[in-house]
Amino acid sequence: MSKISVAVLGATGPIGQRFVQMLEDHPYFDVEGLYASERSEGRRFGDVIKIRDHEFSEETVETKIRTMDIDKISKNVRVVFSGIPSDLAGPTESELAKKGVAVFTNAGAHRMDKHVPILIPEINPDHSESIRQQETYGSGGYIVTNANCSSTGIAMPLCAMENEFGLEQVFVSTYQALSGAGYPGVPSLDAVGNVVPFIDKEEEKMEIELAKILGGYSKAGFEPADIMVMANCARVPVVDGHLESLTLKLGSSPSLDELSSALSGFRGEAQSLKLPSAPDVPIVVRAEKDRPQPVYDALAGSPKRAKGMACTAGRIRESKGYYKMFVLSHNTLRGGAGGSVLNAELFKARGLL
Amino acid sequence: MSKISVAVLGATGPIGQRFVQMLEDHPYFDVEGLYASERSEGRRFGDVIKIRDHEFSEETVETKIRTMDIDKISKNVRVVFSGIPSDLAGPTESELAKKGVAVFTNAGAHRMDKHVPILIPEINPDHSESIRQQETYGSGGYIVTNANCSSTGIAMPLCAMENEFGLEQVFVSTYQALSGAGYPGVPSLDAVGNVVPFIDKEEEKMEIELAKILGGYSKAGFEPADIMVMANCARVPVVDGHLESLTLKLGSSPSLDELSSALSGFRGEAQSLKLPSAPDVPIVVRAEKDRPQPVYDALAGSPKRAKGMACTAGRIRESKGYYKMFVLSHNTLRGGAGGSVLNAELFKARGLL
Amino acid sequence: MSKISVAVLGATGPIGQRFVQMLEDHPYFDVEGLYASERSEGRRFGDVIKIRDHEFSEETVETKIRTMDIDKISKNVRVVFSGIPSDLAGPTESELAKKGVAVFTNAGAHRMDKHVPILIPEINPDHSESIRQQETYGSGGYIVTNANCSSTGIAMPLCAMENEFGLEQVFVSTYQALSGAGYPGVPSLDAVGNVVPFIDKEEEKMEIELAKILGGYSKAGFEPADIMVMANCARVPVVDGHLESLTLKLGSSPSLDELSSALSGFRGEAQSLKLPSAPDVPIVVRAEKDRPQPVYDALAGSPKRAKGMACTAGRIRESKGYYKMFVLSHNTLRGGAGGSVLNAELFKARGLL
Amino acid sequence: MSKISVAVLGATGPIGQRFVQMLEDHPYFDVEGLYASERSEGRRFGDVIKIRDHEFSEETVETKIRTMDIDKISKNVRVVFSGIPSDLAGPTESELAKKGVAVFTNAGAHRMDKHVPILIPEINPDHSESIRQQETYGSGGYIVTNANCSSTGIAMPLCAMENEFGLEQVFVSTYQALSGAGYPGVPSLDAVGNVVPFIDKEEEKMEIELAKILGGYSKAGFEPADIMVMANCARVPVVDGHLESLTLKLGSSPSLDELSSALSGFRGEAQSLKLPSAPDVPIVVRAEKDRPQPVYDALAGSPKRAKGMACTAGRIRESKGYYKMFVLSHNTLRGGAGGSVLNAELFKARGLL
């Protein structure tokens, strides 16, 4: 079976580099080219790598970055993985979709578009149907987004609890990693020994996106779930892995064991279809008193291709009718490039590519 | 007017060192000696300093640490400032009080004792009356505690809002500094590039102490305030300054301007009595979109003696009937040694010493 | 006596901000305006501050940044303190000097010009004579540079040893702070938990500048000192304070006590003239086994105006005919803005302004 | 072929944990037990792990730590890998050797013993002969040490240069990682945003050990190489990977290409015997202007079992008759546990086990 030709946009940034990582030796996809702005034309991929925990193949390291050219790209590939900044992503991704390209993107530009899904295969695989209502669908082109990195991190636990117990209120505070801000991103003088309690539009995104992700879809559009999300977001001096504290009002009163089992037993279509980048266990529950921690848990997930694709929950507690826990997920893998690669795998498995 | 003779217990730790700092050239108090465990007997104070932002006087630097000896100390001083670990503090402080010493302590051991106040002069100065019901009062000895560092940080904003608007629910997540764990405290291998979402008993302390602080006192004992506090606590790689995210349910619906004014206009007995270590403005409200930050705001407060005694609030927002903000305060000054020094100043001003 | 009107160029960067700090309430100088690129026009100085250890006056905080306009500046001020990038500094400073302005600059652009001194008042005050040979001297304008931050840090100890014992070889490795790279400067993804063993042209600068600083001057030009300097430079995740390891071949064989005394006893014209920003003791020698450390020693120096203007030497050792020590100095105070302010003070005291 | 039974001493520390990692699925060795002090008796190995970059097998994670008992251990195993502190290692390792155990140790206690080798298979495999002169050899027991982590890091490049060009003087400054100090090791208050220019006895060790490693051995004992080493050692806030700056006086004047080739072409007996943990290329030379860096290069080495066993050299420069470079190696793999495992592999291959 021949592989599907794909391109990576924004290949020089932290998300783009994670796309390249996830696509190395991929069973479905074959990377046609790595693209970025003109400034990077001709640079070796190896010279821009800022990923500390993955060793790229010699071939990948030697690949030359090329300047994005929408016409050429749309002729050469069926799928584009996009890690470009949101302002650029808006028009670029629309144009690619018009030209018949299936766009799987980490950018926020189209996330709230009427028929564009924020897809997480474990949660809302049927939202993929929304692409049929996109104007460009006739050309074979469409846009599928992965959620914001902070939303993704907690979406699976929230879904598991919504399914089992009902979910009413979510109070979340984030401890977000530096890689979420791209490169060069956060200046070191702001990061070393400090916390910055502000990430532009992040709280608003979380409060809106989670309701869309956990809600329903019909041809009339998306119907947000009736869940109140209240977010406070901050940046901490951690390289990879968003930690989030959760205080939750559920619709019923499970024991901590029941709650824990609902999380660790959670499975979705990504698992039943055995998608290549899907983790066997999407939510790892840790019993230690001091986990999850970014440096130990960011790369949770097996098999190997799914490292960084599981989220980790820990410190599950109950107090005065509320439940509390900490959840961690990898912001540029599950919460970024990995999310979109998994979405494309779902599309392949469902025959939508 | 002659000064009151005081001793510092646990002078080698981060809290003890802040006691020494706050007591340098103090208008009311005169340091008789610095005490610690036998292990430190004879060491120069200068050799144990781990404070990065204060220059101690040559005399202080050259002071020799002495081994704690309760009999001698109780003969020599009227007041003890205690920065010793909680397990040691329990019996030690009781014994000192029995021997007629006024103990102002940062330790948690006696905080929930029936007639021991958790005192914050801006909030509950009348709780000082509780000492009259302590068994040791006849000898002139008693115990007064400052709150846990995380509780203190938000107590003044909570009090200001309770006073003006009523306060029903407090959802708080902490971003706590390393100095809160003492020295050697958190191993660097756990801290660098990491967050640890666990601080032993911290969440329980916050949930209980804040209700006691904000509640009432009568001879029958303390009556906790009817405020629900839900806390998630984590340690971040910051040296000084606890940042906390707050989501609040108030009893009424002030505008953001009214809320901000209630905070910045908050004053208490510490201010009306012009206590030496009291900040002119106890709650600094910052308008910038990305403040408070530990490295810029931990030392908020004026005059000079009150640096680190004000807390800073910022990012005040409203969403779906809840109010959100970030609050920062210095965990070893206002939330530690400074808190107890201010308490002792209140006692002096009220004629209780 | 009326003060001399001065302007600060590049006021939004770390060096520029330190200029503003050093010039607050300065006995000789009065700040006419803070200048930067057009991008910052109209911003409050308070909104760009990235200094963690100094509290600016309310007036300074509220000052509005203005766009650099050479014509206007040269009409309004006698002195310019320049913290602009080197490529911009080249033509800008030349033009200012042509228009009669005395330029004291941190930029490297003119440091190796034939008659431009790299001035350190403790070391080579007579190099100030070189300005008389600058082409612009007739107009009253000239350029005086402070040394590169890494060179400055060790220049005083090297001078003290050269004077007393002769100095033949200097093997130096640097542990340089992040603030030396400006703002935004080093991306946090490169800094957290990492060391970057490369700072563009830094080693070359050290090897050339130190010889010029320690050498002689006659109307024919500068005569570099005959001292071999071998440098290895690296960036470490420290906010302020360059630490440097030194291995030295001296011309004679002093005892460690003699060496230590030569350092701590070192004084120069800055001290004899009692310049306002000159530290009483330019080289602080510490006896502790683990000092100097950036977080404790970067701000060495007294009186208050000279904080950060002394360098600190420690761990003085001897082995196989070589001497070893660590030296620390503040890279944006003594090694940056403070250096140029001290130079201007020398010029004032010598009647050259 | 049955595997050789081995025990790990000090299994709870950073070095011990790396021993466990290196011995997972080892082709020669089979781990009989993990040992530590009585304090850790019965703890799951999984609960003490502080390694961020290796995922241990489920079986390893569940292994219970046992209290060291020399009698029992010596009956059960042929080989002990020792990661215990030096003061304890002295008597413990002697006793084990007396009882017939082959001890491969990271501890410094016996490194300078008359017939104990500091073995690096790429450099001095014949030093293994020295064990025959150890008093305990008759019992089958002996002690073999790996070098101090800082010495190891540069030993292979120094050997390569000594072989090809002669080596006269080595000026080295270290940027050492936190994991080198064990756990809890360096307190975070000393590490965050700081550099500590002192590591007890480290400089002395480097200056003595390197001469022994690079020297000769005859039955009369070790003959140190005639190479002057001058070291300055400092601790930086990096988790793993010692970076070291080198300034070198060679015996001849190779071009930079010749020097680079001598390094990258260096091979030793570890490679010719294809020892399991030996890197194919022991010295990786990087051409980038800003490498090696701890976060990217600490785990250099292939095949997979040899990750962290290669050192990386970069920024090779020449100036005034000296050569300069930066070298990085993994302090707890090549410079610790990995070094001793490689030594034991050499012994196995040479038939000495």
C-alpha cells in the first residue's frame, strides 16, 4: 500500500518539529517536504532542532527547509500538517483547503469556524463528519483542527467523567510549559526563576473550546456541551508538559476508586481502531502522592509511537462535594502535533482521506 | 524608651533569617541572641545566609549562632520569634510560654489550638484577646501564630472582599516558591525545569486556617467563617514569592472597578496604628496584563521596613458570575517571619507585651 | 552647581535600564530624556522594566520613551549614555560626537578605534587623554567606551596583579549571565537547564580588549599590554553576574596572602577622586570556600550608589606555578551601564566635560 | 550461555539508578538484587527513580530495594557494581573483594590505591592487569574503578590528542551538572539561577586521576603521564551532562582538520571488542558553532545501549599556539555507572571474570 504524501508547514517551530518527529517512519504518511517562511529557505532541519528528547534520523536531519508555496504544495500532497502561527494560518489554510488539500492544523485560526471540528479521536470522532459541510469539501479539501494545548490536556479526563458521572463545573489553573510559546518564544529573562500569570487569549480558548469538543454536532453546526469551565493560565519555567489543577463538580458522587477507574478505563475510537499514534491507555492514573510531574510524565504513553500521547492524572481527592486532581499532558505532542497526526490517522482509518 | 529583648529560634533557616532581617534596627525590639540546633553552635550567622536580596549589617553577619536552651532563653528575653520546624515547635513553644515568654511563631504546631490565634493585624486584631484564655497567660507567656505562607498570601484580599461584598466560595491554586520548603528543602533535581504538585498538608491547612482567620473569637473559642475554600497546591522553581490563582463566588456583583477599589483601599489596624512593619497599602493592585510576577512583585510594600509585607493582586476578571485574579505575596516575609514580627508589633502597640 | 544634562539611548534594553537606575538622583547628571527606537515611542518606562533588584522612583516609572533624533538630542544635552546595539551604535555615536556630544557608550562599535579609549577609572584613567586626538574633539564631542562585560569583570584583578607581580598568561573561562544578551535575548528554551558554549565574538573581544585596557597610550595611539589572554565563553542560566574562572601565570611567586592583599588593597583614581559611583573597595576578596556566587555577590560594592560596581574574587589557589581564582562582577552595572557612568564621572572630575 | 550474577550497591542514588538502567536486559549480566542502606529496605525501585530520560521496565520498577549485607551478597554474586558514597565505599568494597567479589565502582575511595586501576577501556585496557597484584586476587576478588565524572568526560579527547600530537598542558574549567552531586544533593535554593564555583576535592581529583589514566602500568605500580592538568570546577543548574572548556598545549601543531579527525577517528579496545555498551564513535565532533550543549548532547552515542557513552567535542579553535574546545559527556552514564559497566564488559571479554 503506498503511503499518503504529506507536507509540514512551519517546520522550524516547536510544533512543526514535533510533526516531523511523529511522521518519521509513519505507516500511513510520507513526508514530501518541510516548509517554513522564506527566512529559513535552504537551512538544514538539523540546524533548527530544539527538541531535547528525540533523536531524528540522519535523513531527517539533512532535509532542507523550503519556502512555503501554496500552489506547489497543493499539487504535491494530499495532506498538510500545519504548525504555522494563527494569523498566517487563517488565510493559508483556507487557500490550501480550496485547492483540495486536507489540512490538519494546530493553529487556532479556524477552530471556532462553523463546520470545522476540534477533533480528538478518543472523544468526538463523529465530529469529523462536519467537514462534509465545509465549502471546500467538493474539491477534496477541508480543515480539521486539534485543540489548544491546555484544552487538550484535560479534555480526555473531562470526557471520561462526563460520560460516567456527568460534569457540571470545571475550575482549572494551568502550569504551562515554555515550548507552548514557540521559538524564540518566552525570553529567558522572563522565565528563569519566575512565573508569568498571563498567556494571551488562553483562558478564553479553554472556556470555549472544551465545550465545543465535548458537545455534539449536527448539520446545523456544533452544539456546545453544558459544562462551565473557569480557567486561570500561567507560564512556568518547564520545557515540555502542561500541568493543570482541576476542581470539579460532578453530576453524581462516585468514590475515589470509581473515579480513578473511570479515568484509567477510558478508551475511544482511537484505541478501538488501533491508530498508530494512539496510546493503549489514554489516561494514566498515578497513585504516588506527588505525581504527575512534567519531567517524569510528559512522555507518558505506549507503544513507542504514542509516547507523549497519553495524559496523566494524579492526586485524585474529594472535598466538600468537589473532586480535585492534577492532570498533565505533553503540550506539543498530544496537545499539538501529535493531536493532528492522530486526527489524520482517524481520517485515514475512516476512509476520509 | 528601652527596647524589648527578643530571641530568634531556628535562626539558620530561611524563616529564621528573615526574622533576623526584619529585626535589624527594629524600633521596638532588640535581638538578644540567635538560636538553632546544637549542630550550628558557634557558626557565624554570615555563613548560613541564603537570602539573596538583603544585605545584613556587619554586626549581624558576625553574630554567632547558639544552641537553644529554653531555661536560659526564658530568663533573658520577653519575646521569642520562632522559625523552628513544626514537630519541634510543639513542645518547645509550649514550654517557653509556660515560663512566661511571649512566643510569636511561624510554626504550624499550635495554629489550631483552642485559644491560640492565627493573627493578621490587618484582618483580625481582636483575635489577640484569645491569649487571655491560654493556660499560661498568668505567667505572662502565650503563643501567637502567623498563618501558613499560602493562607497569608490571599487572606487580606479575601478579607477585603468579604467585608465589602460577602465571600462564598474560593477556588485557589498555588504556585509556591522554593524558600517555603526551608533549607536544604527541595532537592535541585526535583526543582529545575519541573513542577511538583504536592506540598504535605498544605491544602488542608489553607482550607482550615483561612476560615479561622476570617472568623470570629469569643471566650468560648474561635468561630470559623462560613467560606468554602478549595485548594490545589504545587511547588514551582521560583526562589521567593507565592503566586496563587483565585476563582471566587462573591455575595454580590461588584463591577471590576469596585472590586479593584475594595482591594486597593483595604486598610486595617496595622495601618491605623502605623506599626513599623505595616505596609501603607496592604494590597497593591496592578493594572498590567501580566502581573503579579514573583521576581518583580515579591518585595512589594513601603516604607522600606515593610518591603515584602504587601501582597499584589492583578489580572482581575469576571466570567459567568465568578471573579478571577492572581495574587502574590512574599512567603517568608509577609507569609512567614514578617507576619510574626507584625503581630508582635501589634501586641506592643496594644500594651500586651 | 547646576547638573549636566544627559540623555540615555537604548533605554528599553537591560543596559539602558541600568543607565536609568545609575542616573536616578545623580549628583552630577540630570536626565533630559530616555530614547529608543521608534517602536517604543510613547511607552511608559515602567512598562519595559526587566530589572528585578531595583525599585525605580515613581517619576522614572512614568517617564515616556521617545524616538531617537540625533539633531534634537545633540542640541539638548552635553552627554549621551549609549546602550544601543553595536551595529546601530557605530554611525549614531560618530554623528553625535561630530555634533559636539560627549558619548559614553557600552557598545562595542568604536572600542578598537585608534583614539577611542576603553576606559576603567581604576585602571587607565590617563587613557582619557586619547579623546583629544579624536577628530571631533574640536566640536567638544568625543567617544569613550566601557569594556565588554566579560573583560571588565576581570580587568581590575588583572591590573592589581600586573602592578604587583607582573602578569604573563591568563586562561579564562566564563559563566555569563542572561542579561548580557539583552532583551528578549536568549530564548528560554535555550536557557532552562542548559549551558550554551558560544557567545558571538566574545572570546575575541576579551583577548583584544584586555590588552588595550591594561596597555599604554601616547599620541601615536594605544600600545597593548604584553599579556596573553586565552578565553572560553559560555552562557549559563543566571540572571545577572558574570562568573569567570582564572588560571594565571604571574611574573613572580607571591604567597596566597600576598596575592589576596594585592587584590583587596587595590585602589585607583576612581577611589582617590571619590567618584560617586566608585566602590570604596573595588575588589572584594571572599574567604568562604564556595564564593563568589552570582546570586549573592553580583551586587557587591558600597556605598549604595556603587552596588554592583565592585567585583568579587574568591577561591584563590596555587598549583604547579599557576594561580587560580574565580572572579564575579555585575555584567550590566560594572560591566555595562555603571562602567560608562563612572567614566563620565571621571571626565567631570578631571574637567573634561 | 548463562549470564553472570551481579548486584547493585547504592541503587537509590543517581549513579545506582543508572547502573540499573545500563544492566536492564544486559547480554552478559543478570541483576540479582538492588541494595542500599537500611533506610530504603523494602521500597519499590519505582518510588526512588529520579531519572528523567529512561523508562524502566515494569519488572525493574517493582523490584524491592534490600539492605546491604556483605556476607549474603558475596555468596550470591560474582560482580558488584557500586554507587555508594566514598566514605562507605572504602571499607565495604575492600571487604567484598576479600570475599572474592569483583567490584566495579564509581566511588573514589580506592582510585589512587597502588594496584587499583582507573579503567577506561578505550584508553588503558591493559591497566586491568593491575588487579593481579591486588592482595585479594587469589580469592577471585578485586576492585576496578571508573574515573571521576569530570575526569572521564575529557579523558578520551585528551588520549586521542596525546596519541597523535603529544599533550603538554591542559587548562580545564567545568560546568558540572546537578546529578553529579547525588540525591538530594544540591539544594534548589543554591541551584536555581546560580552557579556554585566549588565542588569538594574535584579539582584535585581531576589533576591526579587524568595523569594516572593516561599513564602506564607495570607490576611496580602506575606511572602517571607527564601532562600538566589545571582545573577549575563549578556547578551549574543543569540536570545531566558535564560541559568542560579546554585550552591545550600540544606537542605539535596540527591543523584544526587534523585535530578534528584525530578526535572523531579515535577508537579503542572497547570498539574493537564490540563491547555491548561501547559507542561506535567514542568522540562525536560537532561542527555547529554553539555545540555541545548539555540538553542536546548528553545522550550522544550509538547503538542504543551506548547512549550517553560517547563524549561530544565542539568549537575547536586555535589561538596563539594553544588549542581550545568544549567537551561534554554524560556524568552519570559515561562518567559514572556506564563507565563501570563498560569496564566489567571488558573484563568479561578478556576472560577476567
